[in-house]
Amino acid sequence: MDTGIVAGIALFLACVAFIFWPERSPFVQADKTTVDSLQERKEAIYANLRDLNFEFLAGKYPEQDYQEQRTILEAEASTVIAEMDRLESRGVRRTR
């Protein structure tokens, strides 16, 4: 029974070390986090564009307001995508 307890503790410690072991470069971790957050922001913008289109077709927005909001969201999406491309050209990839 003592061997089983020791093996269990060793396995537990190995799992904890594997999960929480930091990468060698903290800058890579920051870039990965940045790319992931940009991806999440891009997905949120696309969802807002879909909602805006749906609400416009449902008659909840006048044409002028719809065009203004669409232009703002498209500009924001292009900025986010350009930043993602810039980071990915440096070799940074998404972690998910």
C-alpha cells in the first residue's frame, strides 16, 4: 500500500508540474494571449455585425444609423484583423 501512495503522489506532482510549468519565453506567452484576445474580439465584432444586419432587416434601425454602425464595426474589424496578421507574420500563433 505504501508503494501505491508514493506512486500516486509522484503522479500527482508530475501532473501539477506539467500543467503549471511556464514556457521559456514570457514574451511568447504575452503574444499568444494578445492573439487570442484579438481573435475573441474579432468574433464579437462579427456577431455584432450579424445582429445589426438582423435588426436592420427587422426594421429596428433607420438606413442612416445602420450604415454608420456598419461602417464603424467594419473599420474596427479591419483593425483587429490587421493586428492579428502583423502578430502572425512574426510567427505568433493562436493557442486555441
